[in-house]
Amino acid sequence: MTASATHADGQVGDRVDAGPTDADLTPYGGVEANEAWREEVRRLAAEQDAVVLAHNYQLPEIQDVAHHAGDSLALSRIAAESTASTIIFCGVHFMAETAKILSPDKRVLIPDERAGCSLADSITADELRAWKAEHPGAVVVSYVNTTAAVKAETDICCTSSNAVDVVASIPADREVLFLPDQFLGAHVQRETGRDNLHIWAGECHVHAGINGTELAARAAAAPDADLFIHPECGCATSALYLAGEGAVPAEKVKILSTGGMLDAARETSATSVLVATEVGMLHQLRQAAPEVDFRAVNDRASCRYMKMITPAALLRCLREGLDEVHVDPDTADQARNAVRRMIEIGRPGGGE
Ligand code: SF4
């Protein structure tokens, strides 16, 4: 596959949540998130020595019942440091895999293993091996939204927060293969000025749907509003790209990790804030600063995969020990090096 650099006009498609359509991705249902459910979740978790982690883009009731909510990397760190023998990762599959890579001796469960990620699915390990063969000697930098098998073929993983630092740490004369998010890749290319950076043409169906015209129109209609762009999970990397292209006023744009976004929410003097990310983040922001009017730049920017972790799925997970996440030990060993290097370089960012 030929890597492409960027969309030529800085605009992205209007495809909102056009990802999974299979009928067999229907989430587990039939359980109400009431007080009895919350008590049962906590009781079963305690009984099984489990820590329940929820990504920021989970359903509000899942975030509220979890022991910790945060971005994927922060949650993986919490998982690795936790004394609990079981980790229940309420998020998408690559996140649970990353937790397993960092905590190979713990039991890692995800309440619904069908919860995938269109961005992680945009490159396979075979495709990466073929791409590497075309560029012998190149350094492979993979965004954290990748499968364990792709991470195992990677030299350094990165998050949106440290992608520029990671690429800048590579000697200027070395070719770099950057994957899989083309918007983040375009941002890194612009910031580093490298002409030997090759970018995989992948994207996430949710944030590719944060349309540049829509983003600029929403900002123009609310000139006093701050614009929060969250660089984690790949979400809003298209907005990150558009902000860099001047599609929205730079002084209003705040590129923030989850933790930074929550801090900024508490500190902002703006009465309204436009939030360019997956809509699940609004729940925590509204709790942090109830007096501020938080609006999604695109309220259709909801990840269907994330929303597959329902109250019924979590209960099934706790009662039946399903679904367990396994990563082949050799793959995990190779992938762990790339993840550790990500943690060592720059601000791995997001949410702590
Ligand atoms: S919103 Fe995040 S988890 Fe969902 S498809 Fe996009 S990158 Fe993957």
C-alpha cells in the first residue's frame, strides 16, 4: 500500500460513525443501570479482587461505577500498578491488550471482546511487514491505537501527546514509518518538518467525521467559546490537524489531555466550551464544571465500539469471567519494548 501524506485541502469526510454495521455487534442489553446494579458490580468486583477501569468515552453509567476513569495509557498504568489480580477494562480491545502487555501476569477481562477500533483495524501486522520491506532500515512509530501484533512490529509507540517528541528523538537521517492515523501523521510532519516521514493512510471513522467546515462554523457561531481538543485515543486528531491549518482561531484552541481538559474546565473564564472529541468526554467535563456550557463540536461523534460496554456486558463479565484477553507471550514481549519506549519519551500524556 502506498502511504499518503495528508488530505490535500485539510478537509475530512462527513462519515460519522459509519464503522461497524454487522448485526452481530448488537450490544448486550436488558440490564438497567440502577442502584442495585451498581452495588452488584462493586460487590462482584471486590469478591474477585478486580479493579474496574473505564475509558473516558464509555457510557456515563460505566464511568461512574468504575474504580477509575481515564485515557487508555493512564488506565494501563493504573492497571500495572494495581495490586488487584484481575483487571476489567471497560474500553476497546486494543486498550485491554495494552493492559495485558504491561501486566502479563494479571487476568485481563473486557466486557465485550467485539468492541474493536476502526483506526487499529486500518493496518495489519502483515501490511506493516510489507511496508517495512519497502523501506529497509526505517524506524517504525505506531500510534497506541494498534493491535498487539502491530505493536510487536513497531520500534516505538506514541500517543497524540508525545508523537512529535517521539519522531523528533529519531536521528534526522533515518526514514520513519508513521502509522496508522494520517491526521496525526500530518500534524507530526508539519511540526517536525521531516521529509523522510512516510504516513499510513488510516483513520478513525468517528474523528474523521469531525468535519472541518462544521468545526469552523461552530467556532464562528460561538466566538467567545473556548475550543478543547483532546489528543488521546486518536479522537479529534482531524480537529488537531484543522486547527494547525488555521481552520479555527489558534488562540481559542486548547490541545489538552484528559486531565488537562478537566483542569482547564475548572479554570476557564469562558461560559461556553466547544469540545472536539468523542462525546463521552462531556460527562466528566460537565461534572467538573457544571456552570460551563459544554457542547460537542459534533454530537454525532460517538464511537459505537466504545458504547458496546453496556451495564449488561459488565455484569456478564463479572459473573462469567468473560471475555478474557490473551496476548501471545512472544508478541507481548516484543510489543512491550515499543510501549515502554513510548512511556520513556516526552510527555506520554493524557489524563493522569
Ligand atoms: S473513537 Fe477511538 S476507539 Fe473508537 S474507533 Fe475511533 S480511535 Fe477507535
